[in-house]
Amino acid sequence: MRDFEGKVAVVTGAASGIGRGLVRQCAAEGMRLVVADVDEEGLAEISSEIEAGGGEICVVPTDVRQAESVDALAKATLDRFGAVHLVCNNAGVLLSGCAWERTDDDWRWVLEVNVFGVVNGVRSFIPVLLDQGEPAHMVNTASVGGLMAGPFLSPYIVSKHAVVALTESVYHELATVSSEVGISVLCPGPIATGINRSERIRPGDRAETRALGSDAEKEYDSLLSSGIDGGMPPDEVGKIVFEGLRADRFWIYTHPVYTEAIQGRMESILNGTNPAVAMELREELAPES
């Protein structure tokens, strides 16, 4: 997909972070917009900004965890604009800590938003894109965490691996039908999104959590937050995504690929050896005896 002027884009998780960067770039490309999030205050802010710049935008508060909510988003898009050409399944949350210490609500919240938010986007929008019979594209936001593994982020890493696998599977499925619909997976590195403060939008039905336990967990969480806060500006991600769309790239990266870590993991899988990176981190974080 290379022609964006006057076309319709839907962005979930649009109220902040990468979502807001995508919205701004869509507007810069001359697209008409439908923005979705649970953060209605953030949606109002980005909507006012786009309208002040002369853009056309529709706000649809959406809980991507709920299939019926995403169905309603698709219907609202068609009711307003009659078509949709670019869908960015971008909503995401993050929390840290040991896998066995995360509560049922912790796990379900992250998986519901990060995985089922994308699943629901695929189910609600791909049929629409196919039925239109014209060029269209879907971008699913994963993470470099969906290509590697490490400690203290298990729900997030599991969810992002699922998004990568889902998107790649849909890519192959789309190849079995004659269509002009494409799909890409966005695997960003550290971006200054504020995702480390996801608790601010945590829903009441997934409120049960547990404080971080060990010093290693707390140290990792602090380093993670510092890395995110000092990351790439989200607006740069929007530009990178559109470069990827114009180049028809499936894999869209924001940073140089973490070749050593990814290759080491792949070699470990192929050779049946223990995960080298995980062992190194364990040794680095283990308390001195």
C-alpha cells in the first residue's frame, strides 16, 4: 500500500505513545482517522490536535479486550467513512516481575489487551478489508520482546511472541486468497511511550496484583523504566511505519535488529543448548554468596 491521501486509518491505543505517533503520521499523510482507546481524555487531546491542523478524525472509545467493542469500532468506522484502508492494532500494556508471582489478573490483563486486542482487530477488520477489493493493510504492534526472551517480563514477552506468530500466520493465510490486503508486524525497541506506567489505565475487573519481591526484580524494573523514558520519540515510529508500508515490508523495526541476541536464541533452539542469554542474566543478577 503506497497511496494514503484521503484513505481511512484506524488506530487502537491511539491516546498516547506509539499510537499517538501513528495518528500524527496518518494525518500528515492526508488520511482520515478513527482513533480508539480506553483513555478518553487522551483521545480528546489527540483529536483536538488533529482537528486544529485541519484533519478529519472520529473518536471511538474502545476496550480492545472485548470482541464486541472492536466490532463496534469497525461498524463506527464504516458508518462514518464507508471504508477502511489501514488498521493499526497497537494497544498494549506492560508489567514486570517473576512469572510465578504475577496474579491471575496480571496475566489476564496483559494477554487480553496485547493478544486478544490484536486477535479482535484481525477478526473484526480483515473481512472488511478483503470485501472492499482494494489495497489495504494491517499493522500489528509487537516488540523486540516478541523475538527474544528474558527475565521479569513474562506476561509481556509471552504476549508479544503471540502477536508475532499471529501476524506471520495471517500473512501466510492472506497469501492463499487473491487480494490486495497486506499485513506487517511492528517490533519496536525502546520507545518513550510511558508503557511502563500502564497501571494508570488498568481496569477495575483486573485489579488484583502483587508488589515486586526481590531486589533483582526491582532493579530490573527501574532499569526498564529508565530505558523506556529515554527511548526514541513516538513520532519517529510513525515515520518508520510508513516507510515500511511503502517498501512492503512485513518486519518493521525501529532500531537496528538485536542480531546477536536473536541469533543466539535461534542457534540455541536449533542446537538444543540451554538459553545462553538467560543464564548470563541469572549469573549477573544472582546475589553474591
